[in-house]
Amino acid sequence: MVSAIVGGNWGDEGKGKITDLMAGDADIIVRFQGGANAGHTIINEYGKFALHLLPSGVFRKDVINIIGQGVALNLGQLFKELDDIVAKGVPMPNIMVSDRAQIVMPYHILFDKLEEERLGKNSFGSTKSGIAPFYSDKYLKIGIQVCELFDDEILKARLQNACAIKNTYISSIYKQNLKLEPSDIYSDLIKYRERLKPLVSNVAYFLNDAICKNKSILLEGQLGALKDTDNGIYPFVTSSSPLAGFATVGAGISPVYIKKIVTVVKAYSSAVGAGAFVSEIFGEEAEQLRKRGGDNGEYGATTGRPRRMGWFDCVASKYGCMLQGTTEIAFSLIDVLGYLDKIPVCVAYEIDGKKTTIFPNTVELNKAKPVIEYLEGWKCDISGVKDYMELPPETKNYIDFVEKQLGYPINMISNGPKRDSIIIRPNSTSK
């Protein structure tokens, strides 16, 4: 069976932990989009890890971990992550890289930085990982595929063309006294050839053959639905689609094969980067939540910068689940809320004096104000609880309330950072 694990919000929902957990029953795990601009934090018997490119199944023996053609592949980052986990005692994982994946180039990272500097106070809050310039080049048809790395004539010609274009931009738009040298970039790229070549494969054929053999496949998304280029809070989005529907493109399989879509939704809200964030809180209230969130607080796994914090947003989360085609929800980080007497929940938006539960376009979203309801807190630590029936009544009421608001079944509840800190919820009431 093919399953997708995706985010219902702004990213940072805890997808890595859920993928790591479900990888125990999987044969193959596929990263289908995004790059090293966001991370999945995983805590297991080997320690604590922040993965940026490696699929979250790398800690599981016999699992094949695939980097699909939809991924922005930073080769230096890939091998650094691989070396880091092996150095910490993780057995060398089985990695496969699509021959059609495209490579993040040094000039993509340069242009990401230059553009953010040019925009100044109007910047998008990029992680400066080169993602937007990478995807721009992909659709301008001047990107470089993994397969081209092994053909000198093609690679040199492609680099010559790309650098000519980039050098014009550098001088005319960014007014920088810099010049990209194709020969330097070529020399940097080919040093990865020997190590990369054994990993490269025709992923689409491999996966479709695996489906015919009834293998268990997990499709792992990066970021969340609200960062989708077409359906998210544009222009404050990522440059690829984090939706389960795009997994069929980024992995090279038919949409008819995806039978289960687990959407990970956080029990409160957080976001990195600019853009409308209706339920956002500030000051000491935000700092209290930030310090308690996650394993070491709510700080970006890639940048380390503090995340923007907010209360659970039913409007945004229901929209995200709808876009993903959710079959079930994994509700994460609920243990974090145990310090609150009353738990605020954003149940609707007010726009121009009218209440709505429809997630609007960005123009309307910028005018939205949160409509808040308050639920009783449970005022205790629930992180050691394994059985759903042993949760405090207030915790179960919070879960029931959110499930009713969203209209999708909450089947898993994450109440701690470790792999086994998961409660399987019996008899979910939502249809």
C-alpha cells in the first residue's frame, strides 16, 4: 500500500517523528519535494537528529530511502547528513537517488541571499538555502539533473549557459562585482560523482515495480499545506508543492495508488517566515509557548531562529486537511499545552465585521482577526501516558473539540518527542 505523510499547517508539525514511527512497517520511504530549507527532528535510540534531505526512514534497517525527482538536491548537504548519522552509530542506510532529480547549485544559494538583501524589509524570510532560485531554474529549463552530472560534454555546456545568464543578473540587477566561473562549479560538482553514482537509479520504474509487488511505501512531504505555491498564503510560500497530490509527480507514481494520507496537525500553531498568521500571539505569552514547544523549544531545525507562535487555528487546519485529501490526522505536541488554565482556540475569522470559517485568499487573510473560544486546560504533564483512556477528561475534550471542528478523524496523538510517545486513539468519532 502507498501512504503519504504530510503537513496540515505551516510546516514543523512533527512529520519526521510520524514517518520514523510508521517506517517500522514500511519497505520504502520517498522524499518527494522540497530541499534542505526545512528539517525533520527525530529522537530515537541513536540520539536526536535534524534531517533536511535524508528521508526519515534512514534509522530503520532494511528500509529503502528514496530521494525523488521532485526534490531540490543539495549534494554537499546530502553527504554531510549521511556522514553525520553514521558517525553517531546509525548503520549505513540504503539510499536511492532519482536520476531525474535536479541539483541545487552554489549560485542558487548566492541568488537566494542576494534577493533577500535586495528586498530588505519586504523579504520573504527565506532560509537562504537556494530553493526559490532552484525551482525558478527548473521551470526555466536551465536546471541540471543528476543524470547530466555523469556526461562531461552536456554538463559543461549546461553550466556555461547557466553562468552566462546568472552573471548578467549579478551585474545588472544586484550590482555586484562577482562573476561565476563555469570551470570552478564543474570542478566542485564532479567531486561527488564517485560517491553518488552507486545511489542513482530510475526511481519511477523502481517504485511502480514495487507497487506491483505490494510493497509498503511511505511518501514523505516537507513543510505544510499552507506553504503550497498555488493554494497557500502566496507569496509567502515555498517553491514546490507540499501536498500529497504532488507526491505522484515528485515520486513518479499514479495518484490512484495513494490509499492513505496521514496529515500531521500540531495542537497549537507555529510558523517560520513572513505572511499572514491569524492566531499569532506575541510577547511573554508567545515566549512561554515557544519555550515549552518541541524537544528544545520552537526554534527552526534549519535556521535555529525562533518560530512565530499562535493558538490552534481550526480554519487554517481544516483547509490544510482538505487540500491534502486527509484520511486521518496525527495530532502532535499536545503535551505542550499542559501548563494552561484555559486553552484558546481560533474557531473562525472575522473579516470586515463578518465571521467566516472559510480560509480566504491572501488579500482577505491579511484583514482577518481570530474568533477565539476557550477550553478547560488539564494542568498536568501527560507526556508519559500510553493509553488514550488514561488521559485527563479535559485533554480528551480538547481532542474531541478539534476533531469535530476539522471533520477528519484524529487517530494518533503525539504526546512527547520520542518515537514511542504516541497514543493510538480507539473509535474516532469523526466521519
